[in-house]
Amino acid sequence: MTRPALIGDIGGTNARFALVAPGAVAPHDIQSLPCADYAGPVAAARDYLARVGAVGDAAPREACLAFACPVHGERVTMTNNHWDFTKTEVHEALDLSLFKVINDFMAQALGVPHVAEQELVTLQAGEAAPHTARLVIGPGTGLGMAGVFPGRHAWIPLPTEGGHVTFAPTDEREQNLLRHFRNRYGRISVERLLCGQGLLDLYVAHCSLKGAPPRYATPAEVTAAADSGDGVARDTLLRFLKILGDVSGDAALTLGARGGVYLCGGILPRLLDWLPQSRFREAFADKGRMRAYTADIPIKVVTAPWTGLLGAAEALHNEEVE
């Protein structure tokens, strides 16, 4: 196969497409297209291929597309946009000999081993144990969580729904927060707090506990207010990162992630200055008799912008990915 393959990382708002040369994982001709402009992945992919001149005899015959929604069935229904399609429709419409569909966080996990060292920011040095699992976790629209394990022949993805485990408070403030959220939502998962909307909800909860009216209406406004010295916004952001440390440490214990923990997604790279100030590392390591275990796990923030595309390229010919 001498033609480049098509890879994609498709979220609720944007569809990121690229080409990848045979046997490579580094994407080229990367473009991001608004999902709202297209009826579905076929129309978006055709427009992308026309833009980069990959048509006719240069059209890809292989493709791997990652979607931010469940993809285990034949029909794929996007969670945060109008795309609704079957895998067979896309396979046939694009005239592909090989077509793989994966979840976007599986793509993140498979992409992490290919991220350049200069695009990783060390939060905790630790020592990575060879031949052990790595945890990839990241708050965004939701809380993604997956593992990746170095198999004999290829990286083995370990998909999870760890973002939906029950939130467990560790101090009186979090007990009060839990009561606030339970009154509104019932059962509280960690994803309810550790996502973009969760950051805003945490801010509103802090305002309620302090008897102050909320002044900000978006997660970005809360973060900007914290940067400007607003006390409630600052407490909110620090609590968000502390809870993320709790959850990441628990997940690392569950997975046995002695190969390292990788923090990714759209939110955390913007909070690089806040992470060292927060109690993230303290909460991550504070696991009683297992403190020595968690305190020695390397933790890195992934700042690479196209990790999902790297993962889609990895998945294309990875025999562990169907």
C-alpha cells in the first residue's frame, strides 16, 4: 500500500483529519473542519480529501476514524452533534479496503506512546516500571480514562468507563459539596465534577456554600477569574485539581499503572501553572499503606495537540485493535 491512509479524530464540534504515510504514525496535511457544516463523516472526509488533493488515484484505501461517543455497534450516533451513521455506509462510500472505527479516548491512549518528549510536562518524576500499564486520563466534555499496555507485538489499549465511578469525598468540604450535588443530580460520578461543565458546577457549589451569588457563567470565565485573583474561583480551581489527583491515584492503583500516568485533554494544558500550586500530587499519593506505590509513579501532562490522530494512526495496523 503506497497511498497514504486517512485518519481522523472527531469530537462534538470539530472533525480533525490528516493523512499518514504507510508504516508511519506522524500525521501530515492536518485540517480541522466544523462538524456542523457537514451531514456526516462521509461528506466531511470527502471535502477534506478534496482540499488536500487526495482524490482519484491518490485517494486513500485505508482509514481509521476516532469518534467521541460509543462505537461498539454498527450504528454510531454522535453524542454532541447531529451525525448518525453506520460503519458500513462510510466504508462503502469512501471505497475503503480497510476501515477501523475507535473511541476517541482509545485514540488518546494509543497516541500517548508516540508523543514526543518535548510535548510532555513532568508533574511527578517517579520511575516508570517496564512492561506495565500506563493510565491516560483527561477532563474535557466528560472525563476520559483508558489504559495502554506494551504487548509483545503492539500496544494493547485498555478502554474503560472509569469516569463514571462514584465520587468519594475525602474531607468535610467535599462532604458538603457532595450533599449539594446530590440534591441536584442524585448519584454523583467523578465525571460530574471533573469536566468543563463540572468546573462551572463546582464554582456554583462553592458560591452556594459561601453564601455568595455566582458571578461567572462559563468554565473559561471561572478560570480567568481565578487567574485574576478571585477567591471563590481560585478555591474552585484548586479543589477541581485536588479531586482530579484523588481520582487519578485511585485509577492508577486499580489499573496497576506503574508505567506512568498521562494527563491529557483540552483543559489541563491550560492549567499548567496551577497544577504545581494545587494539591494534585498530594492527593494522588495519599493512599494510606500504598503511598510509596503511588508516590513513585511518573505523572506527565500531554501538551501535544494531535494525540488522537497519533492514536488513530497507531490503531490502523495494530493487530490488537479490531
